[in-house]
Amino acid sequence: MTYQPESVWEFSIADNVTFGVGAVEEVSDVVAERDASSVLVVTDAGVADAGILDTVVEALGDVECSVFDGVEPDPSLPVFEEAVEVAEEADPDAIVGVGGGSSMDVAKTTSVVCEHGGSVLDYVAPPTGGGEPVPGPGIPTVCLPTTSGTGSETSPVSVISLPDEDLKVGISSPHQRPDVALVDPGLTVTLPPGPTASSGMDALSHAIEAYTTRRYDAKPTPDSRAERPDYNGRSILTDQFAHRAIELVGNNLRDAVDNGNDLEARRRMALGSFMAGAAFTNAGLGATHAIAMAAGAIHHTPHGVTIALALPDVMRYNATSAPDRYAEIARLLGEDLTATGRHEAAEAAARGVERLAADVGIDGGLASLGLESEDVGHVAERASKLERLTVGNPRRIGREELETIIRDAL
């Protein structure tokens, strides 16, 4: 049979998106619309210490409320399993995830596992898990992000760390997209400068990789609609979201880091993060995230910082395959493109990312995170196996190319 290119694209987000300062106050209405008389709030200790948990619980009003606040950064399988146990005991009518991507990921997976039974690993792809598809919607889930970075409030994916195996795995299903994303920029004001910077660079990378990933019609046609991958390639719609997200993050991350109380900068960052999330969860990502996932699993490097330090060299590698798009990224990041050709302009995009990262306190290369020359091969090998990510890279890439990029990023 001859090759048949894809001819259609899909675009999905959370069932409802409610955005704006004060959106958290509508959480009681949201759960009431779903006839929920009991709620489980999934969050972490930092969110609780910042007073945000109290704000959410107060906004829930008279609804019976249980809390699981045991989420950790890069949550491991036992964290997911503990959350499921708490949910099974509480038997909530709705689940509310409050926090960064980790808390929202745990909330989404808790929702589907509690509804359909089995173990968390049953829904993870083989060979690590059972590879069972999520059979249907889970318990109604509401996500309230407290960072501007992950896009988890509209994502179908959750990421699970298996530290004993130096591995990160995921569950991907349209049934994991939250029913409602309540995006309230006011919840991000207490986020310290460091996490603001790293999560913001993660959002920027989502937008850049979505904007430059392979087009939907440069991929093969699936045998059926059900077999079309979640990351189905960039389209005219993902381009609009990604383009605007690059501009929003590039123009506002410095202000959000320098003055966390700048509510307008926080609002624009929250919008940019959401738009980047909507773009990449449909279009896909690329080599930057493959490298960061591998490095994070093996060496436990912080995700957003790893992303920020790897992204420029991935962009330099990819620039020959999408020079006009990288030139546009450079323009959006405020780089001077006077009297430069298209390939020089593409290089300027990488410099723009480096400049932004340095301005918000992220520099020094991957070596600053503890990666050494002898680690490069192991990280590259692991990254090359993350085909769900590398298949979307605009330029063909394998282990050798990944090794070169990682060495350059050290």
C-alpha cells in the first residue's frame, strides 16, 4: 500500500475553560453544576502553606470536602496510589486538583482509576504497564493551576516517576482532560521567583515546540479515528495558540519574576501558559522534552530548568528544517533582525531564549544541574526511545544527534 498522508486534524481542550482573576470563587458553582455534594481536593504542602488551599476550600462552601495534600514534585507511583486510596475511602462526587502540573496530574489519574478500577499501572503503556485504555470518563474533575507553565489543566496526559527504574512513564487518554479548567491568575501571585521562572520557561518551550513540530499532513493517516495520536501535528489552529503564547511569555516572564505582585504580568503569563498547553497537547512536542524527560528520570533534574537549558541547542539543531518559523520566534522574542537572512534570524531565536532564561536566573548549562560528559550517552539513549516526543521533531533525530545536542548544552 502506498503512503497516505493525514488529511484531517483534531483539536481538544478541557470541556470548559473559565479564566480571570477571581475565577476560583466559581468553583462551588462548577461542582454544583455536576450535582456534587462531596469533593476531594488534591494538592501539595506548598499550596497549603501558601494559603491557597484554604481559599479553595472556603470557595467550595458547604460541600463536604476531603483533602489529599501529599503530592510531591515529579510525583512517583506511590503518590498516585496513595491519592487513589484516599479517593476510594472518601468516595467523592468530584475531584479538584489545585497546584502545579504534579497536583493536577495526580487529580486527573485519580479520577479515572477510581471510576474504572484497576491499578495505576494498568493504564500505563507496556512494557512498564498493562497498556489498558481508559474506558470512559472519570469522576468529574476541576483543575486550578497555581503556576503558569505546565498546561496540565487542559492536558490528557499525566506523568509518573519511577525513581527505582530511572524512568518516567505516562497515562494519555482524552478521558483525562479536566471537565473544567479554572484559571485564576491571582492564585499564582505567591509563587516564588525561581518556580515562576522555571515554569514560565516550560510554557515557552511548549509553545515553541508546538509551533515548529511537524504538520498534521506530514504524518501518515491512521487506520481509524481512534488510532489518531493525541499529538497529531501542528495545524492552523495550534499555530494561533502557540504564536500568541510565545509573545505573551516572551514579553511578560521577566516582569512576573521581578515583581510577583504585578497582576497584569501574572494574568498574561497564565493566559500564555494555557494557550501553550492547548497548542502542544494537540500539535505535539519535540526533542527538548525528550531530553528533559530522560535527564529528569535518570538524574532527577528540575523539569523547567532542564527545559530552559536544553531548548536553545535543540532550536539550533532544528533551525535548518524550519528557518522561517524560528525567525518569527526571534521576532516575537524581541530580537533585532535588521539585515539578517532567514538562517541567521533562526539562530537569533535560540539567542533570544538564552537571553530570556538568563534574565530570569537560569543559565550555566546542563552541567550546572549535575550532568557530566559521561552521562550524555545514557541520557541520549533514553531520550531516543521517547518516540511519542521525537516523532514530532521538525528535523530527523536519533541517538547520535541527541548526544551532540546534549554535549553542546552542557
